[in-house]
Amino acid sequence: MNEAAPNPYLDEQLLELARHARRFASERIAPGFRERDATRVLDRALMLEMGRLGLIAPELAQESAGMGLGCMAAGVIHEEIARADLSMSYVNLLASLNGQILSQHASPAVARPWLERLTRGEALLAIALTEPRGGSDAANLRLRMQRVGDAYLLNGEKTSISAADQADATVVFARSGAAGSGARGVSALLVPMDLAGVTRTRFDCHGQRAIGRGSIFFDNVSVPASHLLGAEGEGFVQVMQGFDFSRALIGLQVLAVARVALEETWSHVSGREAFGKPLAAFQGVSHPLAECETQLEAARLLCLQTLWLKDRGLPHTAQAAMCKWWAPKLAYDTVHQCLLMHGHSAYDRGPMEQRLRDLLGFQIGDGTAQIMKTIIAREYAGREAVPS
């Protein structure tokens, strides 16, 4: 939260909310940043604290167990949690994405209990879209769901799923018996992870180790038909619309990590001397950091603008895709530059190299840069001109 210059998107209420979130993140989340990476365990007790303080999915309407504060509120909280620990900020990201999906597409009887647990920090929900045969071609799915009486039977595998082995329930996309191919014919289900026939594995990932990624296997898993999200055969088209929101949140999430790394680096180059001068006196040091400052400021404004547009019901698909391709690359490049400025002290295992590891995954998951650029091109030139 940089309050050095006025921000047209953040009023005093939002700034106070950000200060509230930063105090909690600094005091409670930041101290365990390294330990959670080593143990690969997400702290459920911290989730409960976040819930009690209203720091999880505050944008949800009150009738959906939220506080009705809007997407901008979710954004400023999200970046403050991410400053302290990117993996813990996944709690916010997954809650906001899945909370929106449940509140808009699940029946009230199914949605309400899960939304209450979600906002209280009692439950972690994942989203399962990617399959082993392909990631970017998200609608080309093989996981099957078959209607049998009052339930759907699920058979197949999802992979590279954030929080796969820790989630209490998962929004699962599957090919249904409804007519249609590609995106048409894909349905979404809310699947509790304690159902018979669900098994899970965990990968040994390079970064984001506290939240983790893994595979989920479904072997004749019987899911109540009441857990269908949206219309059968229309789930992909309906539910995926919520990803514009999460892409803007991801932008703020990764930029917050880069921001704290840059703050530490300015302090380092101002205090360390070489040849009788502070390192910052050398343009080869200060100019690259000045470039990072410029680009981080611009990217953050783009992310805030996207949430501002969403709060007002205005189109924001292109802006969201810009956030998703640019911010992860910029954040990674910034932290890389910061690590080099610190030298071998940062190359050793520590906060700076962990940030670099954590950020890299966002250039792979949740939509690659190439896919995001295609979305942007379609928004400006039309789908007919940019078919794939």
C-alpha cells in the first residue's frame, strides 16, 4: 500500500481497510513465511483469524455470507496478505473466485453453508479445470460426468490443481451428456473432497509450496445432482466469466510480492557502500530500480482499474487479461533484479529467492501469457478475426 501519491481508485475507507490488513499480515502472517515454505503446510489457524477479521471474500453480498464491500476491498486486502506470504494469499484468491461462482451459480441450499465456512476461514475450496492432456485448451476435457438418478458419477483426473490435497471441496469441470462440443457440453459441479472414490496426490513444486499443487482422481464418485453449478452443458461458459475477477486479483497478488522486494532493495542499495559511495549513487544500480518502480506503479493502476470497472458492472475482460499476462512477468523480472542487487546474500535460501520461486508459477498456471494476449486481441479485433 503506497500512500505517497493520491490514488484515484482508493478512498479513505479502502486505505484504512488496507492498513488493517497490513497490520495483521505483518504481525501474524509474515513471521511464518519461511517455515510454511519448508513444511509445505498452510496454516489453518491463520485462516480462522483472517475469517474473524473479515479478510476473506468481503466482496460477497451479505446474503452470501460476505460484507458487500465490493471487489476493490477484496483487492486491497489481497495485496496486503500477499506482501507477507504469497501462498497464504491463495486463501483470498480461491475464496473470492469460488465464492463468486457459488453465490451466482449454486442453489442457495448448497451455496449458503459453504459460503459461511469459506468467509469464516473454516473451509478452503479449489477449482479443478486442467487435465493431463492439455492445459491451455481448457474446454477440451475428458473427465466424464454421467447422470444416474439424483446424482452424477465422475470418472477421470484433474491435474496441476492449487491446494489439491488441502481443499475441503472443489469446483470441478467435466464433460456431461449434454449436447455440444468444446466449451458447450462442459458442466461444473461442487464436489466435497471427502466423497468416496476421491484420491489426491501432491507435486514437489518449485514454489508456492505451502499451498501446493497436485492431481485429483475421481473413480465413480457420486455427487448429488443438487451440486450442479449453472445449467448442465453450460457450466464452462457461465462459470468461466468469473475468471476476469481472479485475473485482476492475481495481478495485485504478484505485484505486492515485487513491491516488498523492491522496498527492501532500495534500503539495501542506500545503505551499502562501494568505492566510497552508496550503491544507489551508481546509475547502473538506481536506474534499473527506477524502471521497476515505474512499471509496478503502472501495472498496479491497471489492476485497480479492472476491479473498479467490475464493481460498476462495466466491461473489463481485456483489462483483466492484461493484468494476468503482464503482472506475473513484471513481478518476476523485478524480484530477479532485486536479487541481483543483493548479490550472494539473496542467492542463498531466504525471502528473496523464495519470492522468485513463488512468482514463477503464475507465468504457467491460471492462463498463460499467450492465451491472455489472444483474449485481448479478440476483444479489440473480434473473435472472427482471431479465432484461436
